[in-house]
Amino acid sequence: MIQGIERLDEKRIRIGSKEFRLGIADHPLPDGTYMGVEAAGRPYTERQQQFDLELFQGTQANQLFKGLYIGIYSPIVESKNISYIELANPYGNPTLCLSLSFEYAGWTGESNLVHLGKRLSQTFLKEIPSCTSATSKAADVAVDISLKIDIPRSEDLYEFVRAIDQKVNDEIRRATTLPNADGAVAGDLKPDEHGYKWWVRYVLIPLLGSAAVVAVVQLIRAQA
């Protein structure tokens, strides 16, 4: 099996056994990266590059180039709440960033979802080794949690991501099966959860770059 990460030329990179398009920024981005791969575990369009986490097998964190990031939307992982994974090496320090989403429309728990998000972020910061940042934010259609985790340079990327995914999933399961501890009942759905912003999040964004965007915009305007 082909392992590791290799930059083939200015516009191509090999991760494991698969080649990907490589984007290069004119200047370093605010997070310290300047080249990256954008992919998806479950691609929405033909233009999206499909990425399987198994491609990281046998690749150590120290093989991430300085300034490189690999962003994976809709990754195929155990935790259904993980919507985005990013592995990066912005300043010579490999990091894993996770985005988790808890939709109001699909929430059936007793605890207030906003309060649950805050508790989970505190739990992740405490229970996940090398987690340096965990924040929770109530957005228009969901509560989003962002995690930043340092990756030891000798760690196998695939095994590390799998372990973190398992830990995140276990903590979510534990938090959502405990009795309501905050005394707050989950509120009704927000008025816009099936309106304009719902369309932007769940229809427009996944279709960006395709001709279907035009049809969606026209539909949104017709509803306005």
C-alpha cells in the first residue's frame, strides 16, 4: 500500500495512493496555512474531490508539510455530528480541527440544545488529550461546536482521527443519555429553520459551483 504525503508539482499532491488538486494562496492565510486540499467524504457535486480517511493510514503527523491543510467536508466517521475535519500544519505544529453540528430541527432531547452545546465544549476541552480550544455557538439552524487539537508529531494520522472520533462520539452519547441537568427545556424551532437561511445552509452551499445554484436562487426569491 502506498503511504505518506508527496507534493507532485505546483497543483497536485498525493495523499496515500490518491492524487488531489492542490490550491495555493498568494499569501499565507490568517491561520498560517497557504496551500490546501478541499475534499469531501460524501461529495455533493462531481467537482468535489472524494476523500477516504483510510488514505491517512501509515502517515505520521510530521509528514504534513508546513503551511498545508487538508479539509474534508461531510467526512465518513462514526460521529454523525462531525460535519468537517481539517488536518493542518500551519506553523510546524500539526493540528486537527473538528466542526460539529447539532440541528434544532432534528433535536429530540430533553435538555436545551444551546446549553448542551456549552456543556459538551467544556467536556471536550477537559476529556480530550491535547485539546487546546473548544467553543460552542448557537447559529441560525444549529448549535455548532469547534474543536482544535494538537497532534503529536509521531502519531499515525488515521489512528489519531479514529480515536478522536470515537472519543467525541462517546462523550456525545453520554451527554445526551444523562437526565436533564440544566433544568431548561428545549425551545421551539426558530422561525427561519425552514426559510431562507435553511435553504442557504442545506441547499445553496452544497451546490455551489454547479448550474443548480441559479435555480435555487430563483426559488428563494420566489418564496420571498
